[in-house]
Amino acid sequence: MEAGEILIRSGLMDRRQLEQSRSQANGHGDGTRLIEAAIGLGFVTEEAALRAVGQEVGIEFLDLGEAEVDLTLLRNFPQKLIHRQSLFPIRRDHGQLVVATSNPFDLYPLDEVSAATGFSVMPVLATRNEIAKLIKKHLGVGSETVDGLLAAAEDEDEVELLSDIETDGSELSEMAQEASVVRLVNEILLEAIELRASDVHMESQASGLAIRYRIDGVLQAQPVPPEINRFESAIISRLKIMARLNIAEKRLPQDGRMKLKVSGREIDVRVSVIPMIHGEGIVMRILDKGAMKFDLRQIGMENDTYETFRQLIELPHGIILVTGPTGSGKTTTLYSALIEINTPDVKIITTEDPVEYQLEGINQIQVHTKIGLTFGHSLRSILRHDPDIVLVGEVRDLETAENAIQASLTGHLVFSTLHTNDAASAFTRMTDMGVEPFLVASTVEAVMSQRLVRRLCTHCKQKYEPAKDDLPLDFPWDKKKGPIYKSAGCRECRNTGYRGRMGIYELMVTTNDIRQMAHDRVSSWKIMQLAMQQGMRSLRQDAWCKVVAGLTTVDEVVSNAKADHNLLMKK
């Protein structure tokens, strides 16, 4: 029976949708093309279509996420069929070789498997995506390139470099431009983008090249085929060329960036190369503009914190600081705040190092320290452009701090970041830089300290009723109205139990009492105590709110927010 008729009989599509799918497939009678068209139009999922076809033709559908795979079968299985035909051996069953395929309409490749292995083959159906995951998991990222099979690929590279390539004509640069190396680098980048990685770490070690992706703040090692090691120099050279770095310089650290276009989305990649003992190490920070949404309501603030912060960012003048370690989401918070208050009657200018995302309607300046364009220098020039709101990427030194204070005293609202562990430490940090305490006290309107915790995967999170002894002493039992959850792991979250991250926040508004303490150089822990007495919720307390709401786990709180030891001692 024709594929379209099977889908109609199964109740997955109607006649009108079938005709649309046939038209999309250019009238092609091939069942595979028809199903691909129907999937592309959103009429049916690949899994549902394969289940229906499999039922009709008597081939079982297998959920590879749950299946046990016998990896010893890979030794004698023809690699070219794995990559070209998306086949994967699953197990031996009563003398037959069970092989997963995503194409029930072309079983000829299975005859090739039978001829190559000497076993009779029993096909099972699985989605192309699940088979691809198995290939990458067990053969390693880039395995297709290593086997030299890319000449058979019909599709063009999905990664487009948005700048010209400059080479020095050396043998190394020519090797880095070979099609197989280009494809291999593209595959590494594509895999990272698909997995929502924020960073790619490529490290030269004694045993060869190691690749790790940082996903939701946690580094995850990627399997790498051993054959990739002979491509190591070419891979590093290719990345250097893409980032417009000197490929001949292997003794000094280098920093660069590249712009890519992937599936119509613009991706910025910051590249840092550092010489190590066994070769060069590369870290790439991936900034996916298409995936980022700067929405102050969606980044994880509790309603009361959001309402207070919303009022603060509409003040006519003063300094608002966001503090936290590198990678804690400070830039996202500030960008979200700027977008929230950006209207045609307000002029906003930022000075950043680097400009991570380009914001519509906001004037952004890239700091260039080497030519003297520092935060302090650019801030002085910004004030001549009559802004209403100024964002300074980071208060790093006395010059920047004094210029930010001067800007706030002359009627501007200034946003900036500081590297401190909590909100109260911002006052002592600025005073330590050399700023007069009375200036800090009179200009800083609020300090927001933040961290990121991973969100529980909504598909697999499990209810959990802990005993009192199972949880930290400061867990707010009085706020627990229902069950809390723990992570489990499923196909959707790559068995991590988490998907995405959210912020936890500590918002300290500078009341008159806190201003007085800052003026008197009182220690940060005393300022913190007073702020909490006046109603501030600490990072730890805010994180517990997320646990009680079923958004994250106890483990995430313990890992990312320090407990108040005084509180623990009292309990």
C-alpha cells in the first residue's frame, strides 16, 4: 500500500493534507519523500508515521532511547552503511542481526549488511534523529568525516562563515582548508549549537584531542574517535583561520571571534587559544542570537523581586549594580532591563567588553583597551552624547567607578556589573577601589546579586517526599505546600534530568539605614544582616522558593547558593 494511504488509514492525515504533502514532494511517488514532506508541513511526527508504516508492513518500531545496544556488533559492521544509510546494529536475536533503519521503503542496504556480515538481517524502525544520536554517542562526533565518507554527502555544509577566509599559503593552512577538515569543524560546531552548549572546550592532551561541551553550566565530555587525533593540527588551524588569528603563532595566547550562519540563524563565536604542554587548547564561547530572548519576566525573578526591580530601573538617576561570578547571567539581566525600559523618548548608550548581543534601538560601544578606549575613557565621551541611561560593562577600577558615580550625580541612570559574592559586598568592593564611602552611599540605589540554577526537565522530573533529615537545616518547611521534585533523566534532556537554566536573585535596595552603614564603612556581613531584617531575600532563600515551586532541585541549591551559617547554628 502507498505511504499516503497508510497514513490516512491510520488517522494521521486527511486527503487535503495528503495532497499538500504530495505537492511538497513535487509529486514524487517515493514513500520516504512523501513522509518527509508531511513531517516538514507539521501534519505528522516521524515517530507516528514510522509506527503506522511499520504496523502495515510488519516491521517493529523500536524506541532507541530505551533499547539495550550490543556495541560489540560495531566491530564487524560496515561503517559506510552506518553513515550513508543511517543504519545501526542493535543486537543478535536467534541468529539474526537486528538493525535499526529509518527508511522502511528502501531495504536494499540491509541486503548489503547481510552480505558483509554473513548474518540474516531483521530490520526494526527508529527515527533518524535517534539513530544519529547513537552514531554520535558510540562512534564520536566527527566520525563520519574521519572515515572519509563525506564525498557521498549530497547536502551542502549547514555552517556558513560570514567573513572572508585569509590564509598565508603555508602547508598547514592548505591542510586546514581541505573539505574533510572543514566538514569536521562544522560538525563539531553544529553539534554544540544543537545541544544548546554555551562553550566548546577542545583540549590537547597526551592521549590526543578531548572535546567537551558546557551545557546548562556543566561540562559534558563528547566521545571522539581515536582517528581524529591525526587531524588535530588541521582542526586547530581551521578554527584559527575562521577567527582570523595567526596560525603560525603557537607560543602566545590569542583571542578572536567569528560570525556563523546556521539554519538561517546568526551565531557569534568568541575564540580563545592558549598554548598548553601537549599543544594548543581552544575554548569557544557560543552566542546564539536566535535562541536568546531578553525578557525580564522570564529569567526567574519572583513576582515581588520583579516588581521592585522594575521600579528601580525607572529611576531618573543613580547606580544599579548587578553582581555575581563569571557566567552567572549578569549580562542577560542587564540587557533584559534595558529592553524593558527602551522607548523612543529614551537614549541608551552602553560600553561593553565585548558587545555580546546587538540590541535594536540601543547604542553600543565596543571597548578597545589596546588603543586606549577603556570603560572610563568611553564613559567620559558617552556623557557628551546626552544619554538618559548608561550601561558600563563592568566596574573594574577606580577610574571607571569614579566616572560612573559622576554620571549618576549629573542626572543619569547607570547600570553596571561587579564581581562580588553577594549584594552587600558591592559597597565594600567599591570603597576598596578607592572611591569615597559617601559617594558610594549617595549614588548606589540598589545591588542585585545573582546565580544560575538548572531547571528540572518537565518530561521526567519525579515527585519526592523527603524526610527532615534528608534536607539542609535551612530548608523552609513552612513554605512547602506540596511535593518537591528530583531529577531523573530522559531522552529529552539527554539523561541529565535538567533542561535550561534560571536565575536566583538577591535584591538589596539601598535604604537610608544601609546608606548610613555604607558611609560608615561597616562590614558587608553587617549590611547583609540589616538588609535581611528589612525584608531582603537572600540567594539561598530565593533558590528554596524555586525548589518549593517544583522548578529545580535541592542539589542545585546546595551547589550554587551558600547557606547562612549563623542561621544553621541557631537551628
